Amino acid sequence: MSIAKKLHSRNFFIANLVILGIVIGFALAFMFRANPSPNSASLPVVKAETPSMIAGSDTEAAISTAESVQNAFRNIAKTVLPAIVELDVVEGGQKAQQQQQTPQFPFDFFFGPDNSTPQQFQPEEGLGSGVIVRRSGKTVYVLTNNHVAGNATKITVKLSDGREFDGKLVGFDERKDVALVKFETDDTDIAIAKLGDSSKLQVGDWAIALGSPFGYVSSVTTGIVSALGRSGGPDGNINDFIQTDAAINKGNSGGALVNIRGEVVGLNTWIASPTGGSVGLGFAIPINNIKGTIDDFIMHGAVKYGWLGVSLSNITQDKASAKELGLEGKKGALVGHVFLDGPASKAGILPGDFITAVDGKAVQSTDDLVRTVGDIKAGTTARFDLIRRGISMTISAKVDLRNNTVAANNANIFPGVTVISLKSDSVDQTQLPAGVRGALVVDILAKSPAATMGLRTGDIITKINGKSVNDLKDFYEILNKESGKKLVFTVNRDGQTAETLAYVGK
């Protein structure tokens, strides 16, 4: 037999032996499984499942309470979301940046690119939210922020169910940061949000924010009312904001903040954030600040503000200044300037008066007084409680309609100078002339009487018409007594005594 045949026979034998071993192994395994040894312990087979919750009266009550809150949130989402819209806006546009191009040799290389071609204006696109608040026939009105739609040249209103309508700006107001948009439709199933009473809110109340953050339509976030009466909004906003930790992000602006009953109590407006995203510091305009504004927009296309004819000052926030005026710990608004021949001037309100209430309603701050007077209809006579040189009194004044042109004319405002105490923490005492007493000038209104007299920031007013000014109380008392005469201020300027030009009142 050849070597090849021997190897083939051997391999064939080994292969058959391996196959036989596998068959015997399967057979033995089957036999032992079918007839387990009596000495071997059988392990129980247990199916994995969620253990039953231990029921108890306290547990059931807690679950029932939680489900009630859950059902309230579900009801809000079901009833309010259809009244929340997304607003896609296009604004006028800005100059598009010119693209950097490779210089065309040799002209561009030596003379620069050709800028004779007019620059193109590229429209800016943005999005925000809005709340459907009213309907009149086919016209539907959507409330939103001024910074969302106030500068829009094109507005698209998108409902939560996907329907889209062309929107039109009805009116806007920068001071309150609100705007009203309208669209036309024959559809009869347009949901309208129910407006609540923001004056009933308390810290700790549920707060639910609805809108389209980052374009995610019909989003709902929950939290509580963190604080009330917050001030200091962007761009000089005069509202007293509701603070909430309900997540508010870009795109939520103009959306609704609602209470647990699904009533709109605020208009989401801005956030405080170091990152640009929500960190639990969201702010909404109280809906009570806006209800009258909606009517003004629909009837007049603009807000009709009441006007008292005063310019207010925040110097009482300075402790030393408040102490010199006898206003420590008191809430209200200080009249810094009065418009000549304005409602306040005619009624006898003077610079330095501290207004504490309007028609019996306490004034909390300067912005609060601005809002309160702004909501008074022109032609209405209101009562102003005030403190003058430590004496409480009440003066009635007939409120006029605010005219922006008149209100911006500093030539009609008196005195046009803002002063603070020399003892203020903001004053470097080492820089003051030794032994000097008076009032420190911190601001001069352009074109005002103070500006025409030649007063400067940093001057220390030591006399008015030769009468010594020892502190802020003296300043306002002497100023008002001498206001009907020719006025001359004596000042300490850079350590030197000087007199201003004379001012003769109208």
C-alpha cells in the first residue's frame, strides 16, 4: 500500500471515531436530563416581575394627590396649548458682510476690491411665541413681546395643529415690551386663552410656561412662582416681573405663563443666564399690566399712556441721600424734575417731593409709579399722597395724555440737575475739599435749565441765590422757594468757588 493510501485510511478512521463520540455524548446527556439523579437538588424556576406595591391608606392618598396634580397639568396642556402659537418673523435686515475674496491681479492687488456695488440688505429671521387672546369676527389677535414682533416686516403665525396664517402687526410698545399681532381666518375652532388675575399670585404658586423654545412647538415646562415684583428688565422695561423657575428658553418669549387653573397670568419675556440657556431664572410680565394695553392696540394701534409731567429719580436708593431727605426705609418715588406747565407743575407738585400713593394705592418704586400713572386715562384727576420736607400731604392733579415729543423736550424740565449726598458711599471722601458742604451734581440733562446755566457733573452746589446749601434737604427747600426768581448757583468746582449763569424761570 502506498504512503498516500495509508494516510487516507488513517484520517478516515479518526474522523469516524470523532463522529461516534459526539453521537454518544448527545445520547448520554439526553438520558441524564430525562432521569435526573435522586440525590441532585432541583433549582426552582422564578420569572422576573415587578414586585407588588405595598398598599396602604397613606400611600393611596399620596398617589391620588399626585394624580390630581398630574391631571391638572394634562388639562392645561389640552386646553391651553391650542391657544399658544409660534411666530416666525422676518425683520427689515442688516447689511450683509462682504465676503472676502482672493484679490484679482493686478487691479485688486494694488487698489483693493471694487466696493462700487451696493451692499445687499439681508433680512433677519427669528422666532418666538404668542398667545391668542381675542377674536372679533374673522380677526384673531395674538399677544406677544415687542422684541419678538415689534420690528417685523413679515410674520407667520403657526398654530399647535400645524395650520399657518399670515400675521400683521397691530401695535407695539417698547416700554412694556409687548406687541399685538392679528391674522384673518374663517375657521371657527380657534382656541382663545383665558386671562387670569396676576394680582392674586403668591410666591410658591404653580407656574406653567408654554411656548416654542428653540422651535420645539407646543412645549410645556413647570415650576413655581419664585418671586414677585422684580424690576430691572432689559432695555428700560418698566414692568414688575413675575420670577419663575419653570424652564424658559429662546423662543419662549411671548408665550404664556399660566396658573394651575390654566389661566394666563403672565407673558414670558426674558431670562437671567450666564450661558444663554435656562438656569431657573425666568421672568414674565404680569398679565394685569397688559390687559388695558390690548384694548389700546386694537382701538388706537398704540398704548395711550397717562402723563403726570415729572421725571423720577432713584437717588433715595442711596442710604446717605435718603437719610438727608428723611426718607430712610420708605417706599415711593422721588420727583427729581418737573415739566414746566405740565400736570404736576400746575397742581403744585415740586422737585424733591416723594410720592407714596396714588388714589390710595401704595407706590412701591419709581417704575411702579410710572405704571400706575400710565394706566390712568387722560383727563382723569388723581390724588397723590406725598412727603415734602418731612410733612405728609395730598395733592390732586389732572393727568394728561403722554406726548413723546413733549416728554423728550428737556428745555421744559426743571431743574435738570440730579444731586446726591456728599456722604454717599459712592463718593470718594478723600477727594472732597476740606470743610465743604452742599449737594454733589451727578447728572445734567442736556438742554435743561441746569445745562444752560453751565452746571457740570462733579460740581458741589453750596449756595442757591446766596443761601447756603448744607445737604439735600436744603437744596430742594431753597430751590423751590427761589424757583420763581432769577436763579444763580454757587458751586465748588475743582476746589475753586464759581457762580453759574443766571436762569430766569418762565
